[in-house]
Amino acid sequence: MLPSSQAVARQSILVGKRALSRTFTSRLSTTPLTAPEGIVAHSLQRLRSKGLLRESAFVRGQWVETSKTFAVNDPGTGKPLARVPDFTAEEAESAIAGAHDAFSSWSTTPAAFRQVRLRQWYELIRQHEQDLAEILALENGKPLSEALGEVRYGATFIEWFSAEAVRSYGDIVRGPSKDNQYLVQKRPVGVCGILTPWNFPNAMITRKAGAALAAGCTVVVKPASETPLSALALAKLAKEAGIPDGVLNIITTSHENTAAIGKRFCSHPTLSKISFTGSTRVGKLMMEQSSSSLKRLSLELGGNAPLIVFKDADIDVAINGTMAAKFRNAGQACVSANRFYVHKDLLHEYVQKLGKRMDELSLGHSLAKGSSVGPLIHPQAVKKVSALVEDAIEHGATLARGGGHDDRFHDPTILIGAGKEARIHKEEIFGPVVHIIPFTNEDQVVAEANASDVGLASFFFTKDLARAWRVADALHVGMVGVNTGVVSTAVAPFGGVKGSGYGREGSKYGLDEYQEKKFVHMVTG
């Protein structure tokens, strides 16, 4: 059974250097590290001189402007980094038309040609990875070392799909008689609309566009309003790689125009498919808006991942997995663990060791030396996370560490034992908050883990091989990490079930999302 929050509160636990306490303060525990004066301006100037910091959209292979622009801000300071075009739904038509015009040629181009172009794009991304990481870090806020990791991770999808382009096989099926030949061919689905989030502004584009281009599709990409600069830098390198004009188009738009462009994508007769990563609420809306055109959809939506530490787990492995599953991008990832189920016999040791590891984390600006946890994407995100923490405490949670915030940063935080009615059980946190729920029974904890409307990822830790198979089978999610806090790689399918959407990205299955199967019945006699 799950112990009550009151029982947990009575336990005496040390969390790193801090004693367990129910006292709550909204102030940050430390002052965030700041970037050296002038370094941001210097980085922007250098990136502009190299042509990677673009302030124009990319349509038909050309850099284009619109009558209005909007600012892209540094989440760590709130100061503007650049201004980019603010496309309206009507202005987006030019990009859709460009992709349509390019489709007939690109879709019939030999797969070997597409492979070479994508491989060259990959090589250019790796050559410019440091610059791409700086752009990403500045617009997204994640520490520079983490941004570099994302750029390298994102590049693996272009590398993978460049090879998959020539491994897209159909089938020949034996007919009922010698005069019948059955052929199954794979064809590109058509022009695709791609809408990507701000939390992984490089990898979300490469994971989708890499597959689409390898399959022979052309695309119009609308990156998140918060992080369009990474997308534009990728477009610049794609042009250098020789990807033909119109095959990859990038349009930028403010929050005010995003809904209208999304609706235009969903209803547009030229677009055959949409791939979207974002909230479950918006994913459902896009399904409704796409119904009139029966458009194909790939939806990677919200998560609320459980992480379970069984009694027989290697506690140090579990702590390493917890750090990986929670604090990447300050917890702003759809696969981030939100609900931490820890066997009650391990609770003291787990919380103590986790607290010590969290003591090593440093809040700071993305370019600050030593920063390991950056700001949240904008002040509204901080308000949401802090509201979840306060609500959990009001519902009986013990605040074991952190809890403080300013308007940009939130402390890495440990909560223990919030009551069942607390919002933190059901809502995706998207922040550096660990909520621990003690347990004693395997069947009950699996049932608790599955008691969610979404099912993207889950993690658990055990040394029992039989339990590993049993629990992995029982969890109702699209991805399971066993003794690891990482589940995403270019060679494996990424996606969820239930309210986390449908479709898979990455792996050999990722190419299928952008292909139709055509059956040819040939009578030869």
C-alpha cells in the first residue's frame, strides 16, 4: 500500500546538507550564475558574421521578410536576441506553394541522391555544432554543454534517415496463380506541415524533417515562437548541403498568429500530413481541424512519466537515472519523470543521496560557466511550476528541498507524499521538481503508474530479471526505460499511447510515417 503523506512527514530524513522541513519560502536558495558581461553580444555578432544567425524566414530556398516581426528573447535575461518575420496564415501560403512545387521533382529523385544530400547536411551540422549550440542555448536557456548534446543528438536523426532513404523496401507477394504478380510499393505521402516545440528546437526538427525528406516528401516547418533561430540555422546548412529549393521551408510566427497558421495547416488541401509535438489539448484540436480533409497526423503529445525504484534496485543506478530523467533541460521535456515511486524501505537512502546530487546542480544563464540548470522558458512557466509546488504542499506534501523561484529560475525541488487530490499527480510539471510517493506493493505501484490519461514514457529500477520483464509488459506507455533514465535514440521508435498521441519518430518505423503503401496487381499471362 502507499503510505499516507502524514506518515512520510513524520520521518526524519536529511536531504544533502538540508534537513527535511515543511517550511516554504518562495525565494531562490542561491543566486543564479550569470554570463560574463558582453559575452552574449559577442556571440550574436560572431554568429551573424558566419551567417548562421538568420532573421529572415526560408521559403523556396530564399530568405524572405514580412511586414511585421517579433522578438526572440533570451530566457535567462528576458532581453531580445533577434527579430524574425511574423507570418500570418495568408503569408504562409507562399511556403506551402513552394513545397508543393518542389514535391514532384523531389519525390521522384533517386533515393541515393536524397541520401547524399542528407548526409552532407549531417556533416555540416557536425562541423558547425558549437555555433548551433550557442544559438540553441541563447534562445532556449539550457546550459551550453547540454545544448551541444542536443545538437549532436539531433544530427543523429539526419545521419540515420540519410541511410534509411535507400533502405525503404516494398514487397513482392506471390499471387494465386502464375499469371498474377502482387507488388507493394512505398510512396512519399506528399507535402507535410511540421510544427515543433521550444524545448528541443534542433532535435525536434531533424527527427521529423529528416524522415520526411528521406521518404521523398517536402515540408513546411513552423518552429515554436520562442525558439525559431535554431530552425533557421538548420535551413542555412540545408541549403549549403544542396537540398533543392522548396524542399525545406521554414516560416516563423508569433504566438498571436500561431493558432491561425495551425488551423490553416490542418485544413489546407495541399498538405497531406501534419506532424506535431506539443500539448494533448492542442493535439486534440488539430485532430478536429484536420477531420474535414482526412489528413494524416503524427502526434507526440503530453507526458506524465512515472519512475519506480523497487526494493531490490541498485540505489546508485537509480539516482543516476533520476538525475537524467528529471533535470535535463530543467525538467522541460515530455519524457521527464514526474511521479517518483520509491519503495518505503529505500526512501531514506534515496532522498539523502538524491539531495546530495542535487546540491551539485548550479542554476545559471545558459552561457555562464558552471551552469547545469538553466531558466525556465518564460515567466509564465515559472508561475505554473511554483503553483504546482504550492498546491502540493497545501495537500500535505513535505518540502524536502528547494521550492524557491524568481521570475525566470526555479530551484531544483524535492516534495514527498502529496495527497491524491494534488494537481502534481495529474499535471505535467515541466520543471525541476521531484515528487516522491512511497510504496510497498508491486501490483499497486504499477496500477498507480498506469492511472494516467497519457502514456509516453516510464522508467523503473530493479535487479530482478523476472520483474524487469513483468513490469515492462505491464506499463501502458510507448517507451520504457529499465535501469536507465534515457529512452530516446535515433535507432528506436519514439512515441506514446493514450493521450500522448500516436505515430512513431526515429528508427525504421519513423520513415513509415511519411509513406503510403500502393498495391499493384499485375496480370502477366
